[in-house]
Amino acid sequence: MKRFRFALDGLVRVREQEVRDQQIRVANAARALEKARRIRDERQALLDRTVEPDSARLDAAEKAALEEDRAALRRQLRKDTQLVELHAEQLRAEQEELERLNQRKEAVLDLRERRYLEFVQAVLREEQKEHDEIASRLGKAA
């Protein structure tokens, strides 16, 4: 019996490798996002733990220094939040690319499946043709 050979098997391997590589990029982007969130949350917790200058019994210089520290934390927290948003957008873009690459891979796999079914049908037709020839010879001999 003939053996099925798909001419685009090399392309299938390339598409599968593209998907694996993109899965790694998605995982890296997810880790970067998680790290950025963790840093932002830690900074927010630090800001939450600092004493409000108005509620503390401090002299004016200490209150000013405390407020300056809190202002610096708030500025850094805004930067951290922007970084989280940037990483979230990067993750979305990587996930969209993964979806696109999966669709490309699936298109080639669907084509391979169709070609295989066509191959099986051709083999069955050939076998039926051989059976018909044998039957006609046996019918003539009888």
C-alpha cells in the first residue's frame, strides 16, 4: 500500500515552532506583568503604611519631610501603574500574535487532513478498481 506523504510537512514543523516560540514570549510577558503588579502593590502597601503628616505629632520640618517622602512614593506609584499598563498591553499583543500563529498552523493542519482524506479515497478507489478487475476475470473464467 502506498504511504501518505504531505508535501508541506516542513511548513507544519515551522508553524509549530513559531507557536512554541510565541508561547514562550507570552509566558515571559505574563511574568513581567506579574512582577510589575507585585512591585506596584508593594509600593502601594508601603504608601498605605506611612503616617499621614497631619495625623502625626511632628514638628513642621518632620511633617514636610514626611510629606515629601509620601509625594515621592505617589510619583513612583504612578510610574509603577504606567509600567503595569504597558506590560498588560504587551501581554495582550503577544496573546493576539499567538492566536494568529495558531490559526496559521491550524490552516496547514487542516490542509494536511484534507490531503490525507483525498489520499485515502484515491487508495480505496484503486483497491476497488483492482477488485473489480479480479471479479471480472473470475466472471469470464466461469
